[in-house]
Amino acid sequence: MQYRDAAKKLLDPNSIDSIKLYRKARNRLGTVKRDEKRKYLKTIKGLNTKEAWKRLRTFGIGKPDAPSDLQDLTPDQLNNYFCTLPPPDPKTVSATIEKLNSQPSHSLETFSFPEVSSSTVEKAVGRVKSNAVGVDAISITLIRHILPSLLEPLTHIINYSFIHSFIPHHKNPVLHLFQILPALFGCL
């Protein structure tokens, strides 16, 4: 370490030889330290657990974390801290509104999905690899067995959802499929 420290004192950032000398000393010190740690750790092998941990703690391994100031806070105090907002600065609010109003407006095209065919739905159900069941305990295996009967209503529900941007909720069991057949969500 003395050799490295002496090399650091003599380090001239403009001299390539000086930089090389310092790097060599630094790297050699790193190697020596690493080798000494390894030798020391090999002595732990034959010790009982208590003595081994005692020696490992000298490296900083297994030391408890420093106590936190947050341990004294109740959940209500934490909640109040994170939910309480400072009053907004009127200048910042007006500057933000002006900046947003000054930006050019974007004309976005409407986004929509094309309607799907029955064969597309059938292929999508066939691609589902999971055998997991939903809250209704209906597996994809059962759905595959009854798919010929479900295909038309299911295709209608998917297309209806795409067109109207929502999943229909109805007392009719056919229209209620999306709530009782969670496994089918994988095919969308």
C-alpha cells in the first residue's frame, strides 16, 4: 500500500510513464489484497459455524443493516406523507398550460381492429398452450372440445367488442361468455 500511495503522490497526469507506474502499483495491490482474502477465507473451512460467521463479519458479511428512521413511522403517517401534495405554484401552472397550448395539435387517425373471421378465432384458440384454468375452473381443453358450438357466438362477441370498444355484459349466457371463460382471453 505504501508503494501505491507513493506512486500516487508522484503521479504526473501529463506523464505516460508516471500513469503506467501508478496503474501497475494499484493493480499489484489489488492482486495482493485478493490473494490474502482468499488465504484467510480458506482458514474458515474447518471452523464451526459460529466462529466462521465471526470471521466473515470482519469482511462486512452478515452485518445487520443500520437502523432506519422509518421504523418509528406508523402506516398512517407514511400514507399522509405520500398522499399530501404541496399547493401548486401559480406561475408553474400557468407556464405549463401556456407551453401545452403553444404546442402544435396532432390530428390522430382513429384506431380500430379489423373484424376477425371464425377461422381466425379457431386458430387463435388452437395456439393457446396453457392448460391453466380461470376462476370458473374451465380449461382450454374443454373449450377446444366444444369450440364448434362456441365458434360463431364467440366470433360475434369478439367483433362486437372491437367495433364498440367494450365487452358486452348481458344476462344471456352467450353474451356473458367473456366473464365465464377466462381461458379465451389468451386467444385474443
